[in-house]
Amino acid sequence: AGEQKETLGYYEGVADVYDDVAHLSFRIQYVDEVEARRGFVRLLGLQPHSRVLELACGTGRDSKIIAGELDATGQLYLQDISPAMLLQSRRKLSGVAVPVEFVVGNACFLPFPDRYFDAVFSFGGLGVFGDIAKSLKEVVRVSKVGAKVVAGDESMPPWLYETEYGKVLLNNNPLFKKAIPFEQIPVEAREVVVRWVVGGVYYLIEFVVGEGEPKADFDLEIPGKRGGTLRTRYYGGLEGVTPEAKQLAQRAREASGKSMHRWLDDVVREAAKRELNSPRGGDEKGDHDGE
């Protein structure tokens, strides 16, 4: 909470002069800011009717470009923690065709229903979110399945740390030392692409929102001597046997012509049925190991 208050205080204090210096991050890198930002927005694959959310929109430098991709049938929601920054973006977006809603709030607690947006964008704020993992989970929650998410911020790759280029930039902005939040990317992320942009010291995470964990056929029979499936190999482990018993099993498996999975599964099933059908099978005395 303290860190978020500090972030809020900073942006409230710089809102009136933010646009006077924001372009320098691009100009220092010999990058055309408008063209670069247009490229970021193009990754969203927007349609004129898309419903889009931009988090940490700031003074609207990307918002104006997003608005230009939409028409009166679309919707654009701009969120920021700083009312003063949102006021600047409101002025910048005056007269755009798309309906725009301005939302003051924390990216960790988005006031939108589930599966509401066609796309979510954020550039330049992710690194100072109070809880990046929670924010990205919220992004997934409010995004439709199949929605596109593009988010990024400062992060210098480690191979540049000891270069003059890296040292000079880090001396000016310690946020370049922040790591890309790979571990915070949600499990619902599909077709994930991570790239460095703007001189290689900013990153963009791009993904399509899926549903739950990825799906795979863990029951596909695997050919060969070992056999089985990924599921049986993971869940089907039993107590170990002696080396002698293992050798006997391998010889018996080879003689049967079956895979080791199939041979073991058949042998265990048959032995278990015999045991359960024997006079002792109904004995419920339990396991007395260690008594």
C-alpha cells in the first residue's frame, strides 16, 4: 500500500509536465515515438468495434493511437491510478469518434465484469504495479477468451549491464534493472511472445487469453518397450522392487511381447483380483507395518 501511495504521489506531481519529457525515452534511442507506439498498438489486432481497456494510460500517449483504431461502434476504457494523469488524457482524447470511459483505480482491482474486453493494453506502468501477478490475473478475468493482451515496461537484458550503454542508462533510471515478470504471466496465456523494444531496454509481453491451463492428450499411448501414457507415468508410480525382481520383470515383459506398462498393469490387476477374492481379501485388519 505504501509503494502504491508513493507511485500515486509521483504521478500526481508530474502530470502537468509529463508530456514535456516522455518523448525523450524514445528520442535518446533514435526511435520515432509515434511509429513505435503505433507498432505496439497494432499487435492488439483491433477492429473498429472492439472494446478495449488500457491500464496505466497516463496522459494518453498510447490512448490517442488506440482511439484512432476504433469508431463509434467500439468502446475504450482508460484506467490510471492518478486522477491528474487521467485529466491530461481526457484533454488529449477530446473529439475522438469512439466512446471513452475514464476510470481512476488500482490495476489489482478492476471494476469490470468477467470476459468483457476484446483487448487489453498497457505500456510504461506494469513495473510499478503493486502486485503484477494479481494485476495480470485481473486482466485475464476481464478479457474474453481469445482476447489479445499487450503489456510492457522498462527492463534491460542482463547482457547489457556491463556495457557503457547499459551503465549510462541504469545510472539515469534504475527501473531498467527490473526483471521481466515471466513468473507472473498467467497460466491462461497462450501464444506468448516476449520482445525487447526501444533500444532493447523495454519489453513487450504479448499473449492471447485462453481458458484455464493448456490442454494436452495425456492418455495417448506411447509406443516402445516402456509404453504407457504421460498420465500413467506421472500418476501410476508404485513402491520400488529389488534389482532381482526388476530383472525378472524385464525378462517376462520381453517374453510377453507387451510394453512394460501393459505387462505391469496386467500383472498387478491379476494379482490384486486374486488377493481380493481370496479368503484373506475381505480382512479389514489394515496395514500393520511398523507395529
